Amino acid sequence: MTLRKVCGCAGSLDEGTLVSLPDMIYIGQGRETFHIGPSRWGSYNTEWELCDKGRFQSPIDINPARMIFDPNLQPLNITNEKIDGVLMNTGHDIRISLNKSHGSQINITGGPLSYKYTIYQIKLHLGTENDKGSEHKVAGKAFPAEIQLLAYNSELYANVTHAKKSPYGIAVVAILAALKDLGNQHFSVLVRAAEKLKEKGLFTDLYKFSLSEILPTTLSYITYEGSLTQPGCQETATWVILNRPMYISNYQLEKLRGLTRGNGIGDPLMENNFRPVQPDNRRLVRTNIPVKEVGYDISPTCAAYYGNRAAAYMMLNRYKEALSDIRESLKIDKSFVKGYLREGKCQLALGEAQAATCSFKKVLDLDPDNASAKTDIAIANGVMKFEDMAEGDMQKGDYRKAVFCMDQCLQKCPACIKFKLKKAEALGLLGRYQEAQEIANDILQREDSMNSDALYVRGLCLYYEDMVDKAFQHFQQVLRLAPDHGKAKEIYKKAKALKAKKEEGNTEFRLGNVQKAHDLYTEALEIDPLNKFTNSKLYFNRATVSSKLNRMDDAISDCSNAIELDDTYIKAYLRRAKCYMDTEQYEEAVRDYEKIFKTDKSREHKRLLQEAKLELKKSKRKDYYKILGVNKSASMEEIKKAYRKRALIHHPDRHSHDTPDKQKEEERKFKEVGEAYGVLSDTRKKDRYDSGADLDDLEGPGGFDHVDPNVIFQTFFGGGGGGGFPGGFPGGFSFQFG
């Protein structure tokens, strides 16, 4: 993607938008005295006076109770050609200006429009918070963002400039954006491109972008006559607001919020770039959202009044309010088929699958051929099936499958708190604590700050993250709100038992009762196998005890268990490496010290690694101490005594009657005994050997190959060269040196 930059005031690249708008036309961050916010547009420029004085300004707050159902409104048609254009950061908004070539035109017809309109621009408005960002509101509620498709009347007018000033000149299709975990994947194409346009004036070409992929699938909309929402606010626009939102993710929204209105460090972000709602001045707001036809007089005494408002609430995902209005409509008209259908859909969205099935069956009682009700009954049955499966999976400990089942339910029941918290609990038991806490926190912040199940999930995660005191506070709060909360009781009891047993083991260890401490740590490990972090510490503590009891294999095993539960546990790596060193498993020790040094490059860790590497190098030479059967701290007298013993055992003459292979093996051992004594009996050579010097370096080229072990033997025991040992070996043996 090639980025380019334009100079001067930000505008689009076509005649319809190449207007000189001053900086900061929206109120934002910094430079407060230079703001030319929406409330001052009319006084800033005489050509913008409609922004203050106009009677039909946009945007407005759509009041569902005042919408008029118009049966003559036809479906809106938007051609599906792919977009070629320029994506640009204007400093006021992020927008796409479409190419003018006839082959790439996208036209809008039908709906409330009597002419063909050609899209010339697509704009995006957003805010700093998720409860503001859209220009239009519905029932007082704003959406996080709003996408606007601006089109001019290409049948009556030659260009955008002319159309803006003329009757029926402009049509704007507005798509409100709502948040969902997985946003529209095709919208991500725009987000990735826009993310490159951090500064005002940057733009890039956009090829073959499919507009149809980001539009919600719906034939219903709300329409009214209004104005453009940027200076000069010409009242020549027909607005069409689709009744279903486009879903975007928090991630996509945050990326767009990162764009700036300027081109330097510290410039304000491009956010809150929406015009506040304007007085509707009792304008006619029409809709083709399907409701019971009752004429144009909508009042609280007719079912459609509540039905219309319920539909708007459903569009905002406010299902509880929608359900309340639907039930009011059904009190007025007990044969209101669409009321029962909406009731079932709201119940299903809230996770009340059984109740939803009853509502859908009422629809079929009134309208046996209603395809939507039949489909929704099947969906509700599927939800109940997955809910039962998840319950069984939780009891069996198959938490991964439980998460899958809850995901299936939440696809059909997006507002069900019970399903969200069941998923969160399973995530917590899988060790996915951040995801679990995000769900619980969202419910506590947005839905119910005293939800006992959400508090239980948060406490569960804190407990498994080894934040025991905070976990206890949560469990105590849960039990105050719901004294019979069985899961909270069980986990609280388990958590207290685990903490007490661990502290008891620590006390015995400090008192020097290491075996008792070992037993207590073992008992603690049996309390809750799912508590990885606490169990990791328990394994480490037991490994420490085992090393003091000289049970090195047990200590290594427990350290490995601790690391398996927490692969960042440096103390466990250090303990295991020390045990490897003590048991002369130097390659394993080097691996552990390398891991430790890679994580924490301290001077001490470097020293330990070098020491392990040296011991590994030394271990690959002949071990003269082992050959003589002495330890590394042996005195010279002990070395001599050991040589005397080993030399007599392995001298070839003692094995003259053995098999040739045995004689050869004993001769090799006899030579090694001589080599070992030759080095360890010489202080200089011994020091160099202990420091890790190569064997060949101890005597220069040739090493020990030129030393006759018989000579060392004779020198040590005395006697003439080549003769038998004076007096023979004990037991009457007498032999000649060969």
C-alpha cells in the first residue's frame, strides 16, 4: 500500500468535498481556544448559517414511539459493484472518496428515493467511549460508530456541488455500528488500511473493496428529511437509517480511535467527530419495519405503538426493555402474531429457550405456516441441547468442551448472562484467567454490579492465580449475597484448607522437622489439583525438603512438576539445576542454567552456568578420582593408599590365567590407575586437572601415552626394574613384570 499526503486544509479528492474546513470543527482534545465546534458553525461563516437557523437539521434522536409505519416504502437497492477510490484521513473523519469512472459507480435506488443516487463518499464517525460515537441516536441511545454512504442525485444534477444546494439533491444511508467479539472481517480491510493513515492528510488508494460485505442484511429502515451533518448543513438530504447494525469488534474500534487530527506528536485524536443531535421539530419519521398495520395514528392504546418501540430496543440489543414493551402490546392485542414472535426472539436472546419455545408455539397457533417460528423453535431446541451438554461436561471436568457448548449457545443467545458466566467459569477452570475475568467484569460493570455468579468467577480466577486474600474477599461477598451458593461454599472451603495446610508445612520446615513438612506438602497437593500456581509452589517446597533428606531423584521430580505447572518459576529451575549438579547430571544442569540465564542475565546466574559447563567438560574426561575411588577432597596419603590398593587389584600378572579379553581389560585399568596417580600425586598437575584443563595439556603433546605404568608401580612399591615384586603378593603370588 502506497501512502501519499496532501497539503493544506483536509478535504476529499473530489469536487463534492474539496471544501476548506478549518481545523477542529469538532470539539476534541487540546487547543480549546481554537475550537470551532458544532455549536459555533453558524457564526463562524455566513455560508454556514443554516447550521444554526435551519429547521430540518441532522442528525436527530429517533423516537420509536413517533415513527410512522408506511406500507408504501419499498426495499432499498444498492448495487453490489466493488469500490475503487481513495481512503483518506481528513483530520475531521476517515472517508472514502469514490472514483468517478462510470464503470465503478455504485448507485442507490428504491426505498424513499424517487431518483437514482450515485455514491460519492463514505464517512465514518466515532467517539471516545462505546456509548457514543454515532451521529444518530435511537430512543436516546447512541452507538459506538456510524458509517454514512453519501450519494448525489445523478439523474437531476451534474455534480455533487450542484446537488448539495438543490432539492432532492443528496441521499445518505446510515449504518449504525454495534460491538461484538468478532467484528465484520471485511471491515478489517478498511481498518488495516486506515491504521496506516495516522496523520491528517495521508491517503491511499483502495481497489475492489466489496461494499455489500459490510452492509447488514435487512430490507427494513427508518427515513426522514434532513441535512448534511458538516458545514454548511444544507437541508437537501434524505436520510435512510438501516434497522440492523453492522458489527465491529473492540479491537477494530480502538485501531480507528488511534488516528489523529493533526500531523505532529501530541495532536488530538480523531474521536468524537460527530455532530450532536438536532431538534426534530416534529418531522415525519417513517419506517417499513414490519409491524401490525394500524394506520398513521400511533398511540399507547394500540399494540403497534409498543411493537415499534420494542423493535427499536431489539435493534439496540436492549432485550429486557423490548420484552417489556412486547408484553404490553400483547395485553392490548392477544392475537398480535409479530408480538409473540418478537417475544420469543427476545427470550431466546436472553437465554430463556424453554419460554421462547412456548412463544413460538403461540405464533404457530395463530399462523401455522409461519416459517420464522418453525426455524426459531429448532434453534431454541438446539440451545437447550447444548446447555445440557455443557452441564454434563462441567461435571466431568471437560471444560474445553463446555466452552464450545456455551459458544454455540451464545451465538443464538447473545444477551444471556447465565451462558456468559458458565463460559467464564469453564475458562477459569482451564487456566484462561484473563478471558474469564473480562467476561465477569463486563457483566459487573454493565449489567449487575452485585451479580453473585460474576463475583464467584472473579474470585475463582484470583484463587487460581494465587491471590488468595483477594479471592477470599470475593467468596465472602458472594456468600453474603447468596448464602446458598454451593460452588462458592465448596471453593472457599477448599481454598482455606489449602492455605492452612501449606502454612502448616512451612512452619514445620522452619522448625527443622523436614520429614513432617514433606508429609504436609504431600497432603496439600491432594486438596486441589487444578490450582496450578499454588501446587507449583508446593512441589518446589517438597523438592527443597527432599534435597535436605538427600532424596535427589525425588527433588528433581518435584522441581520438574513445579516447572510443568509454571514454566516461569526460576527458583524451581535453580533447585533442579543444583540437584543435577549434585548428582553429576551436568548436561541437564547446563540446560537448566542456560534457561535461567536467558530469563535473568544476572552475574550470579552467569557464574552458575559457567560452573556447570566446566563440570560438564570435566565429566567427559577420565575421572581420576573415580578411577582411584577417592573423593575430590582426598589427602595425598589417601591418594597413595588408594593407588596401592587399585594397582594391586588390576596388575596384569594377577590376571595371567584369565581370558584374553579379561586380561586386556585389566591391563587398561592398570594403566588408568597409573595415569590417575601420576596426576593426582603431582600438586601442579592436580591443580590444573581440577581447573578443567584438557588431559593432553597436562603433559604436553602425547599426554600419558609415554608413561610406563609398571615404572610407576615399581617406583611406588620399590624393587628392581623388570623383577618380581619382593616377597610376592599376599597369598604367596610371585610374578614378573612384562
